[in-house]
Amino acid sequence: MTGPSIRWRSGGHKLQPDTDVLRFEVEDLNRLIKKAAGNADLYRPLQTDRGHPADWQALVLSCFAVTDEWTPARLAEQTGFSRYRLARAEVLGAAGYELWPTEIFIDDEADPRNSVHYDLVVAIGPGIVPPALITGTPAERRAARAELGPLFERVLDVLGEPKEIGPVPGAGGPVR
């Protein structure tokens, strides 16, 4: 078992300004922060490729381009998610967010939605993840999440109000 990995995507969907970008897992702010912080080290090779210093960290949210083939309902299959937020790529860009075309692998197995996968960069820079978020006491972790909360609240505001997918055929546990 090698766990999760992230790679640059060279093929697949080409992001256009009018592309709708979808984000699942939109309800629990603490979970978003913990997951993004826990995955920060996975992005070090991508940051190096972009020329960022080694001490920088990236906090990202996994997103998907909505296409005729990859509708919200199809993207949600096998995930258990029933709600999402949606924004145009141009709106996210105008708000100062980058979308990185990436591929997700779990134990070297590619996510079937990789052709439309993007990582939305919530924040990037030196020491973005407070050490207490990972190794602190419960009170220190809570304070660290509160420190990062406004960054994630802002991106969720840009992504808009949660929408219902409706019944999802084959819903199971989260894919990512």
C-alpha cells in the first residue's frame, strides 16, 4: 500500500473560463481544513515543479470540471456525496484562486474522474499549516482550525450555496 498521491495531469479536460467547477464535501468546515492540511505534503512535488520554495505549503480542495459526460450526478457516483457547490472557473480566477489540473491515485490506482480533476488552491506559501493543527492538543488544534477558517469560508462563499444532486445511483463510501 502506497497511499494517496497527486500528479500533474497533461491530458484530459482543458479548463475554459465558462467551465463550471464542482466541489463535493461542502458542509463541515473543520473536516475541509483537516483534510487539506493533512494532504499538504502530497503537493510538495507539484510546488517544486512550479518553482515554489521547499518551505512552502499548499492547501487545496479537490474539484471537478462539469462536462456533458461528467455531470454532477455522474461525478457523485460511488462517493456518497449528495450536495455540492459550483462556480465558473472565471469567477474562481477573478477571486484570486488557481486551479491545478491534477490526477489522484490511491495505492497507485487512478481515480476514474481524473480527466476532469482539478485542485483548487485555497492558500499557498511558507508555513501555511500551523504545526498545532497536526500535533497540538485538542484546544490547540481547534485554535489552528479557527486561524485557517476564514480562508476556507471565503472559497466556499465564492463556490456558492450548496446544491442537491438528488438520488445518486450506486452511492457508496467517499472516493476522495
